[in-house]
Amino acid sequence: MAPRITLRQLATFTAIAELGNVTQAATRIALSQSAASQALQELERALGTRLFDRSGKRLALNDNGRAFYPKASALLAQSAELESLFESSPVQLSLGASRSIGGYLLPQVMAGFLAELPESRLQLQVANSRDVIEALAEFRLDVAFIEAPILHPQIQLTPWTDDELLLVAAADHPLALAGQVTIEDLTAARWVLRESGSGTRVTFEQQVLPRLGSVDSPLEISNAEAIKHLVGRGAGITYLSQRVVQAELKRGELVRLDSPLGPLRRTFFLALHIDKYPTAGLRRFLDYAQSGVV
């Protein structure tokens, strides 16, 4: 009879894959170092292949290990779900979001979800869309929400909600005082833009830049709050999400310009790894996020 793969072997494998060290992995899963080493040897013997490249005490997944990791993680997730099938367990998830979503939209969703399940634990990592997708691809996140359709072979994108980017400036900016804005005005203006890789920048490059031809030496800022302060003090003009500038528009710190390009609309996306097993907790959060978005 062929050797059987056990859950202990899978737990050992995934812990070593994530930590790169047998001793640290053994501590995480409450095994001795020798027991963890034996479990890995038994798993590799059962599979008939090595799963790691070894360099001293450091273990790194080889191509076989990278292919096996998502499957092993999915089986462990299903096992954990079976164990808690009849329990009312709090949800524990690692969420990722691009900056506009993570700073202004997703916290509202999280707060509503936690009001229903107050013992749940939700961790949120906020970065630009490209970095969030990379973290999701490496299974460091359970689910992510991004502002632009950044394609990745291991990531599935689903439309989540709509958004509009507004052209804004300080109330005393020449374009605000002029009333009417032309494409030539936009081409000649100083722009304050999000950094490359952000969803807002991707939308600008796809929908605005082709119609302007080029812009002259834009300022690149990775933080929407900093962009709002700079633009509010007359440093330039920008496109930002309506959710990001809503408060500043009400207070008169920024004004919306009548763009000759018309409305600049986009879609926010929900992103999942194609091999991610949807546990009951993850499904519950996704259902709430789909229904509770504002």
C-alpha cells in the first residue's frame, strides 16, 4: 500500500513553506523539531519528490513545492472548516486593499461586518494595487480589493463597485477661476498624481493621458492625503476618487473642475487567488462586502 499523506504532514509543509525554517515551523504547529523534520521527510517520500531547495537551515520552495503549496493550503482550510462546522466561530481574515479603497471605503465595510460579528479579527494591509496583487498571489492575503484591473495569471478579478474620478483644484487655482477648462489647459497644467502602480494612476494613464498626449513633469505622490494638501494649496490639479475628496469639496478646500474629457468612471475589483479555498468565514465576509458596499 502506498504511503498516505496526513494533515500533520501538510501542516508541517505549509509552515516550513511560509517560514523557511524547520525549527520555527515546528514551534508554530506545536511539534518538536525532529517530529517536523520526520513529517516533511514522510511527505516527500509519499509524493516521490523533493519540495524544497535546501541551503543550510534555510528551506525555499522549489517548483514542485510551489505547485503543491496552494493545494495543501486548501486541504488544511477545508479540514479546519470541518472541525468548526457546528461551531459559531469568529471570522479571522487578512484583507488587502489599494490605498483609496483601504483608506476610505473598506473600513466602512469592515466596521459594519464587525458590528454583526464583534469577536471576528480582520487585518488590513493597504498598499498600491500592484503590491496588493503580489501579496495576494503569495497567499499573504485572503482577499483583496483593488482600483484597477491589474492582470495576474493566479488572480481572479470580479467587479465589486463603481467609482468616479473627479478633476479637482484649489478654489483660487487659475483653472477654477476661469470656469471653463480646455484640453490645452489640462496639457499645460501642473499635475499632482499618484505613483506608478496605483489604481488611480493606471486609470489616468488609460483614460486621460492618451487624450492629452503628455503632461509636463508631474509630481508623483503615494499618499492621497498629501495630494489633497498639495492641490489645496495650489500646487497643481489632480484626479482623485469622489470618495477621497468628498469632505474637502464640502468644506470648500477643493473645487471640482468641469473637465472637457467628461466623466472619468472606473470599476473597483474584488480579487481572489484562483487556488484559494473559500472557507465559510471568507464567504460570509465576501457576501457582506458585496451587499454592504456604499
